[in-house]
Amino acid sequence: MPSWDFVALTDPGRVRANNEDAVAFDAPLGLAILADGMGGYNGGEVASGMTIALLQASLGRWLAHAGPDASNRGVRRALQAGVDEANLAVLEASVANTQLQGMGTTLVMAVFGPQRVVVGHIGDSRCYRLRGQNLEQLTRDHSLLQEQLDAGVLTAEQAAKSPIRNLVTRAVGIERQVLLEMSEFDVQPGDLYMLCSDGLSEMVSPEDLFTILLQDIGLSQKATLLVSLANDNGGRDNISVVLAHAVGSEDVVSDKGSQLQ
């Protein structure tokens, strides 16, 4: 069965003075987390940092105890429980400190097992998967723009120039409850998953993402090229990426991706 190699990279970009993104992974536990904070003063940094730290601690403990044979249902419950804890912590911190009022963060995370991957997201941070010659966006943005696209109000061309690109409809730390949207997928050797903030997905075209991810180079080089291209294209936001590559198995299983709310 495959094992997983990880690499993470974050960069403030060319415009922002500070970096409100946060990334983390725990290779032995197969856990990867990326958060893109928002809020005045340094609220975004606080929200994303708190969320990453709390999720790393709570999920790290749970995964270490449950082991690699944890059920998919158990993993999903642990992910939502961790998000519930982080959500209330961020919300209470924003209420207690006027300088942090209104802070929040988007989130995308995944638990990479030997046979299955469970992906969860809130907001417009994304997860993609490169399998063979096919790059697929596995998450669907929780954003006003996506809702307008789904309703047919905007075309893809209009959406690319829309002034509401960054208005998310779901985020950690804004309301007392937030729903983590989850999906699970079977694993095939060679699968390459990419978690990213919108500072990458808005600055680099799907065609260029595909070209870089497909290259026969190391994960660290791929992450560096992705961030560099986002900066070359303007770097208007913080840029973060986590790559996870399934290696070391001859067993191939078919994908039966299922959307779970």
C-alpha cells in the first residue's frame, strides 16, 4: 500500500506586508492542514495560526490513538470535532479582543491513509488531485462567486474579472457553528494531492498548475515553482501550498470519490 511524502511552502506574495496563511503537516500521521486567515490588524494571522495549532494538536492525538486502521466515519467525526473546537476558540478570541474583531479563516485539510484520503474544507482554500494525466479540483469553493456560477448568473469569463472573488460564504471563527464539507477518495499509487490558498489558485491557471505538477522533479521543486509563478503573475495575496504524493506500492484501486456533507 502507498505511503505518503509531504512538502509545504508559504510565502507572503508581492503585495501583502504580512502572511495570514498558515500550513502544517504530520507525515507519520498522514495529516495536512492549510488555513488562509482574514481580518483587520493581525487578526488573519491569529485566526489561521490558532486554527492550525488546535487542529494539529487535537487531530494529532486522535490519529495517533486511532492508528492507521481508523474508520472513515471515525476520521470524519474527528475532523468535524476538531473544527468545532477551533471555530469556537477563534470566535471567542475575536469577541474578547476588539483588535481581533471579525477575524476568521478558510481551511482545507486532509487525512492521507494507505487506502483512503479524507478531505475537508471551509471557504475557498482548495484541494486538487493529479492522477495520471488528469488534474481535478476536488473541493468546491464556499463563496458568493461560486454560488453565482452555480446559478448561471455569471459565466466563467465574467467570474475571472468579478470584484466579489474573495467573498466567502463559510469560514472558521465567524459564527458559533460551521460545517466542514468532507469528501473521501480511494488511493492509487502516484496520486499527487495539492492543498492551496486562493493566493495560488487565483494567480496560476489550471493549465500551469497541471504542467508544474506533472513535471518529473521533486516535491520541493514543484512547490517552489508554483509559488514563484504565482509571484511572477502578480503575487496579489499570500501564497501557500501543501503537496502529498502517494509512493511505494504496486497495488492499484479504482477511485470512487463520494461527496459527504
